[in-house]
Amino acid sequence: MSKNWPLWEIFVRSKNGLEHRHFGSLHAADAEMALANARDVYTRRSEGVSIWVVESKHITASNPADNGELFEPAQDKVYRHPTFYDLPDEVKHM
Amino acid sequence: MNNKDLYNYILGIADNSLILGQRLGELCGHGPTLETDIAGTNISLDLIGQTRSYYQYAAKIQGEGKSEDDIAFLRLERDYKNVLLVEQPNTHFGYVMGRQYLFDVYHLLLMQGLANSADETLAAIAKKGIKEVSYHKRFSGDWVKRLGDGTEESNEKMQEAIDDLWTYTDELFDLTESDEKMISEGIGVDASAFKNQYYDEVTALLKEANLQVPEGKYFIRGGKKGVHSEHMGYLLADLQYMQRTYPNMEW
């Protein structure tokens, strides 16, 4: 039975003001069931205030073989890296 | 005992939650999918959590120094006052969801009434339970619709389940002597008063689920008086085994 159900990716917002974060994936027949299942699997101990579900097939992923060109910028161009600023302590979640 | 009617009234409500919770607990690790397995176990835990609150209160009223565990594990079959509906076996997933739904609709109406009880403790337990029970009903009702309105096979199985379970629904609205006394004191909820509302709501969902509403007028009753079906003994054997074999054992 479960092997016929599509896979869904579950995003949960832990509290207001934070962004939705990927929590995991589960199987469900449709979006409504995915929401119900996500509630039971991931948020039963007050872990969240909002859930998004996205069918996994709708996610386009980068290819690990392309990591070099995608994620490794030239390290000698220091001006690209905003490391010269001091963040005040009050700014969280940066 | 300080108030035997109140004690009986509490057990009448709590035993339903305990026995249904035990039934769902039997399915832990055996659900059709990981997700539905967790959902069923969650509902079981909700019900057993509610049961604990009721039994703790009942033990206090009883005033014999007994604990919630004594009430849960050390009574004889005839002393359990749950309705027959909740002790019916886990025949198949559709049956489990049908049983759950037919109980949940009743359960929510009862909790909503009990939240206005003159007894503050019962009102508080009910208020806390309403959110949980609303979710139970949403979950079970959703599955009844999915299976009823699913394939030919799922529709057939769901229909058979509803036809069978239907015969246990009328008992939900029977009033015992203790029920009537508690209603007259503003503590209890008159379940017979929301019987029509119950059947209207269930009928609407069954129609939406492409299921026939059973027309039979023959109903089975007895659980509220302690006269249970043949399944109850096996369920209690499981439930009581640890306390009977190792008296006073604790985790």
C-alpha cells in the first residue's frame, strides 16, 4: 500500500517569525493526508505553528557533481564575503 | 464512598476512553503505513491520557486510598462500564476507522456538554479533551470518506464495517441511574438530548462518503450495565496481565 503513495517533503515553522524549515519526508495519498500525517509524525509535541507540504517530485535538486562550479566561489575576492561587519547581539537567526 | 453516583458517572465516561485506547494500542506497530500507525497510536495516547485524569479524580472521590492503576487494571469484567462499540475488535483498518468515527462524533458532543459541567474538575478535563477529540474526529471521518469513496473493494469493506458497527450506536445514548442523577445535579451531560444531532451528522458524512446509511432498527446494548461482548475478556486479559501477574509492579 505505502509504496503506491507518493512521497512528500515536510516544512515546519517552529514559531512565528522564523522561516519554515525542512523536517523530513513521509508518504501520503494527497496533500490533505500529507498535512494530517505531518501533524502526527512531526508536530505533536508543540514543535510547530505552521506546516507546508510539497510533493517531492516538484523539487528540483542540484547535481552533486556540479558542486564545484555552483558552491565554491573564488576565495581571493574578499569583497564578496561580508565578514567585515560586527553583528549586534540582539540580531538573532542570521 | 462519598458520592457513588459521581464515581459511577466518571467511570462510565472514562472506561470508554480506556478500552478504545487499549484497542488502538494493540495496533501499535501494525498500522498499514508508518504514518497511519503513528496517528492511531497518538489517538490511543490521547485517550489514555484522558482516562488517567478521570481515574485519578474517581480514586479521590472513592476515598479508599486506591490509585488510578487499581481502577484501570484490577476490576472484573462486569465492573467496566464502557459501551460495546469501543470493545469491538480491530477487524481491519476500515473497521477501526469506522469504529473510531462513530465514537468520535459522540465523544465530541459529550465533551462539549461536559465542559459546562457544574463539577469543575470534570469541566476542566473536558475542556482539555475537546481539542484532542476534534482532531480524532477529523482524522477518522476523513478516512471513512476516503475508503467509502475509494475503490469498489474499499467501499464494500467500509460499508460492511458501518453496517456491523451501526448496531452498537444506540447504546451511546442510554442513561444509567447514575447518569440521570448527575444530569439532575447539573454535573452530567444528557446524551439522549444530542442523539438526533449525532445521527444527522453521521448520516451527512456517510452520504458524502458514498455509503448507505443502515436502516436496521435492531441495536445491541449491554456494556453500560457491565454486560460485555465475547471480545472483552480477551482485551482485559491483555490489559490486566502485568498487574495480575506481578501485583503492585511499577515502571
